[in-house]
Amino acid sequence: MPSSVGIRRPRQARSRAIVKTLCYRLVMVVVTVVVALVVVGDLREAASIGLVANVAKTGTYYAYERLWDRIAWGVPDA
């Protein structure tokens, strides 16, 4: 296996990954609420859909981001 593929130490601080995750999820809440509003036509229902769906996805995205931060493939050495 080439040395560029494998597990490495994280390149970014955990706090940076958390902030990136929360900012991304905020954008996705807005997108989901707008789409849900178009589909269901009710702002309260659309907001509920947007919030529930995105709360569930936030933890998943954070874990995914942290996992990829440890993979050396495609990232030049600093």
C-alpha cells in the first residue's frame, strides 16, 4: 500500500471541525425548510422537518469529517 494512503493525525483542530459542522448544518436547515415548505405548504411543518432531519445529520457529518481528516490520501504532506 502506498504511503500516501492510510491513517494520519488530524490536520485541523476539533473545534474547527465543530464550527464547520455547525455552519454547514445551519445552511442545510435553511435549504431543507425551503424545500419542505414548497412540498407541504406549511411553515410550521416545514420547520419541524428541517430541524429534525438536520439535527440527526449533524452528528453524522461531524464523524464523517473527522474520519476523512485522518485519511492521508490526496492530501500533500505539510
